Amino acid sequence: MFRTFVTGVALATALAGSSLAATFSTLDGNLPLVIAHRGASGYLPEHTLAAYELAIKMGADIVEPDLQQTSDGHLVAMHDSTLTRTTDVEAKFAPRNGGYKVSDFTLAEIRSLVVEPTASTASNSYPGYTPTMANPFQVPTFEEVMQLVNAHNAATGANIGIYPEAKTPNSTAMNQKILDEMKANGFESRSDLAFIQTFDHAGAKELSDLQDAMGMDNAIAALGYAMSTVNGYGVYDAVAGVTNLLTDLALFADGVGVSLSSPGLDAGFIQAAHDLGLVVHGWTFNRADPASAYAQYEQWLDAGMDGFFTNYTDLAVDYLAAQVPLPAGLPLLAGGLGAIAVVRRRRRAA
């Protein structure tokens, strides 16, 4: 049976002024953010409007669209640089330049494709959920994802955010386009609603600088693998092949997104990040079994992690809701509590 959850905004309202409010080891003391990794990707085809909408209905605080660019310059929600794993492209088009790169196809061509369930996605339907859009399993543009979020927020008074990832290599032109589209869709200085992330730390720095030049103020996250070095904790930049210290990242970033399998990820890493004012978001929470998933959430909640990139939004919401004592009769509520708004502090290099 499909369950409808109340979002973290309602939970914050319910707990305001209440002695029942709990304090956690996150940077701001609030519950971690529930970040819908590629939408509700454990249940529906990833990076589709249906997957994003289902995640929102399940109580996600933020939805995450990975961004690729088409041959005619449009940003689309797609994790891979190629279309083969997630769409029916091979049934509709011959290979180009030896394959099926997103960058070799126009938006119109990509819009003719259907995003299909992958090995990690169980189905193209979810019990009790009917998508509200006409083409729920079409590859969406970045703008369409933002429009979905904005429409939901306007209709419900919720505060759902976006967490786009500039896939690498992310050129200056691509970074500029991401920011232009965010600004045009109301994500101009919405640090309570938006992070921008990339594995390319030079690209993350450029995104920060471009925002400053445009008068924008969204949060920046540097992605990678948590490391412990002789000079302190750092994050491995897979693009440059180097480890950047947290102290260096804190000059322009607001947080780090790190793999749960990172060799240096522990409570000490998270505390070091917090000492610099950086939030820590972990990826990917992909356990479908509730008991196993709850144990993993508990481990990283205890360590102070500030956000969970999860394929199973409902399991994260269920676990976090159970951590807060609520007044009798109050329904299950989503976590999050808008942590981004509290911790957002823009940084500039000295």
C-alpha cells in the first residue's frame, strides 16, 4: 500500500517550541536530510519525473538530478554519459561514433526514448501511485525537474529542494548553463533549497566563483572519497587524481558528498568537516531490506552525517521519523528540518 508522508517542513512546525525536539550530532543538531538519489530509484526508473514525484510523495527533502548535455545544448537528467543502460535507444537508433553518447543525440531524439527499469530498479510501477504527468518515463530536462519541484512547493507549501550534479567533464559552458537555468527557475539564492555538486573540485570552485559573479548563493558540494592523510582529512578528486584537504575545500564549498565505502569515512572525518562548517552527505544508501537499511542509517546518524543519498526514500523517512518523539496522534513525518538553511555560509578564497 502506498503511503503519503508529510514533509520535513511540517515536522519542524510540529516540533517548534516543543521540549520533545531532539538534538543530533549533525552540524546543526537537526535530523539529516533525505536526498532522493536519482529520485525513488529503488522503485521506479531512475531520473524520471515519475521517480522524482514518488520520492517527493514519500517525504524526500531534496531530489537529485544528474545532468548531461545533449548535442544541441540542452541539460537532461541522466547519470550515464551514454543512453544504453537506462533507455531503449538501441531499438530506435543506430550507433553514432561507435556508441550512444548523450552528447551525440539531440533533445528531440532523446525525448523519443523510454527510460526503462534497470537491474537495480524493480519495476515501472509502484503500488498505489499514479504519475500525474503525461510522459512519466521520458528523459526529462533539468528545467522540467525544477518545474516539478516548484509546482509541488507552490501547491502544498512544502520546501522540497534540488541537488543537481554537474557530471564530469563539466565545462565552463555547462556550469554556466546550470546556473542560468537555476536562476531562471527561482533557485538563485536558495541555500535552503539547493546544493550544486560535482566530482571535479576545480569545477566546484568554478561554480562557486560563477555564482559570486552572478549574485547567486546556492550551496556547493565537493564529491569524492573521504580520505585520511598525514596532513589531515581530505576528499579524493577522481577527475584530478588528487586528494584535497577539507581545509582547502572549505574556502569555497559548503559541504562534501562522500562514498559510504570511503577508506577514511568515520565519525572523525565528519567531526573534522563540522569543525570547518562543512556538512557531510553520504552516498549511496541502497539497502532494500528495512532491517539492514535501518542499521546503516543508525550507524551514520550516530556518526553525525548530515544527509543520506538514498534509493529508498520511504525507508530513510521511516527510520528518521522514529528517532523523534512526537505528540500522540501526530502522523509519521519526514526528516530533514531544512538543515541547509542553517549551515549555509558562503566562502571565498583568501
